[in-house]
Amino acid sequence: MEKRRYALRLAYDGGDFRGFQLQPGMMTVQGCLEEALAHIGLRVSFQVAARTDAGVHALDQVVTFTARAALEPATLRAAINARTPPGLLCLDAARVAPRTHARASATSRTYVYVVGWPAPPGLARFAWSLPDAIAFPGLASPRVDLERARDALARVLGRHDFAGFARPGEQTARRALDPCATVRTISRAELVAAARRPVAAVVFEGDGFLRAMVRNIVGSVVAAAVGWVEPDRVSQILAEPGRRYRGVRAPGRGLTLARVGYPFPIFGRGARNR
């Protein structure tokens, strides 16, 4: 029997989940998807464009899977939304070409991280609010210097070995097998500040990101902005990829996966489905 390939585009409030990947006894995005598909008789293995950690949000997450069933995309989308919690929404579903892979086919990912000092109440669930007594003990009323932040942020642009910003120990085995396993290219690293409000968004676009990489970079950038470290600390970490990261890690709630880019359309007009 012919196997068919499907893709889903998802949005979710990461505060409702313990990350994307299955974890026993915890509510995860993958677990909710699997339960929803089980109600229509499907048990599948997912490929995901970006495995988000606990608290991290998504506006444009993509997953792919293979099934023998012939599914109408609109019916598939409706069936998922009927069985998932309010914090998870299937925005689109499509039949795709057999070799389409949510992660391997992706050419770029865009993340947005929101910081406020403090964040307005309406954004508090989706932002890192300063002062943060755990990250910056004793910093009662931070003065955020956006030019220092931009100086630190500009240092990650281009192609670098980002192992120094990865989760400690996460990439050791991969680098031992392939010294380029932790090399990534960042094409956009921009700080966008709100006018007359103490809020800024840090926007990253790149060909890929290591686990905890964005949150560790943001932690270092904010540490530079409040005077905790110098902006060149970012360059020092990039120059020492084999050392364990000991800087500030920004909390997950401020991070959103905003877009996943592909070299061909997956959803809507012009999508390849054969």
C-alpha cells in the first residue's frame, strides 16, 4: 500500500507545555499531537523543524509524518484542532512530496526573543522581565543600555562554531565525530526597541541553531546591556567553543519560533505534493 507524506504547521503557547518532545507524565506538544491523531486511527512518527524546550512558543512550527491513510488536509487539520488543548493550534495541513522533511529540508529558522525592564503585563507571559534576581542578583533597578546590547549582538553574525553557546555537554560527542557539527551561520541578529516603552525584541535568523544557543546568546547580550559583562564577552565565548558555557541563560518564556524557511512552498498555492 502506498505511503503518503503530510506536513502540519503549528502555533502554540509554550507556557502550557513541557517542550515539544515526549516526556513521560508531562504535557508536551508531541504528546498532544499523537493523542489527537490516535483518535482518527493514526500512530505516526514525527519529524520536527525545531525541537522547542519547555516554555518556548511557536508561531510557525512545522512537523512531517508518513501514513498509509489517504487524508484530506482540511479534515486532518480540523480533527487535530478538535482534540488538542487551547494552547496548541494546527494552522495548516498539506500532502507533501515524499522526501519533504520538516528538519532536513529547512533552510532557515527565525526566532524572536522579547525582553522588558519590566515587561508590560500583557507581554509578561511571552517575555523576560527584568530585574531578574536569579540571573542578576543584587540588580534592583537595571539601566538597559541598548547600544551595548547591539554591540554584543553584532558579534554573532556570520559563520561561527557556536558550541560555546550550546547547552553544556550537549555537543561534546558530536564535535568529537565532526568538528563542524556545531558550526552555524547567522544571517540576521537584530535588536528592535519599542518607542517610549521598556521593551525590545531580539531577532535571529540562521541556517540552524543548537539547543539553548539562542537563550544563551540573549542571556549574554542582556548581561552586557545591564553592565554585568562587557560586550566582547560574546566574542570570547565564540573563540573558546570547547569550554563550558557559564553565563546567563535567558528563560524559555521569552522565546518564540517565528518562521521556518524552505526552498519550496509546503503549504498553500504552489506547494509540491508529489
